[in-house]
Amino acid sequence: EVKISAEDFWQERFEELCEYKEAHGDCRVSSRDEKNKKLEIWVRTMRRYRKNDKKQTIEWKRRYTQLDALGFQWDVKCC
């Protein structure tokens, strides 16, 4: 198994989320969606990082901005 960098991993998941949004119209990956289980775990992790003020480097702030631009919903209870 080939290891990929953290940046490449993040970019792969972000691209998956872009494809998911194109297919479904939103970024709300269901925990019941077995086909997208890895993506759902990643989405949940992104929410947790931001909520808990983790990963606040310039690099992570850029990532959060990318997610914002995609229409990422940080609070799943709101909508």
C-alpha cells in the first residue's frame, strides 16, 4: 500500500465531496450511506476540527475557506 501525504489525502476527500455535491446537490453525506462511508467520516471530522477550534493553522483556514465556498454545512442541526 502506498502512503500519501496528508495534503493529498485532504485533496482527494475534498474532490470526492465536490463530486458528491454535484450528484446530490449538497454536502450532507449521510452516516447511513454505506457507499460513501469514508467520505462521511471525513466530513464529520472536518466539522469536529472546526467546532473544537482544532487545526487553526493558515493551511487549515484555507481548507475551511474551500469548504465554505463549496457550501459546506458546518452545523447539521440547523438545516
